[in-house]
Amino acid sequence: MRSLSLRALFGQIVPDGQGGGTVEGTIPASEIEWYAMQLLPVGADALVQSPPELIAAIRRQTQAIAGLYPEPRDSPSRDGSPL
């Protein structure tokens, strides 16, 4: 499923012989945020190496998501309510 997402965005995936592969493509500067959003469902199965603007956009979006989920407290609440 994830490879289908990458293929839809960039075309052919060139296998690396180790179960992974490489995709290359051109991303218009005006579409960086959109591509970052499209790559989020691929998760840790993809490593973006360039352009730096796409890497920065992915970092911003993942940090925004992480910010929605505060770190859990070390001990449960005394009244038994959810933390």
C-alpha cells in the first residue's frame, strides 16, 4: 500500500535489492507542503533526502501532530480519571 502511494506521487520505484527502493521526482516549490502531507502516511518507510524544504515541511507537520499528544504523566491520576 505504501509503495502505491509513492508510485502515485513519483512514478517508478527503483528496487535496491534489499527490499527497499529509490524514487526520484521533481517537486514544484509551490507544492512542498502538499507533498509533505502526502508522504506522512508512508511514515518511517521512507527517508526524504532532498530538497531541504521538503524535509523541513515534513518536520513541521510531524511536530504539529506530536504537539497534539502531550507526554503521559508518570503516575495515574488519584481519582482514576483519564490523564
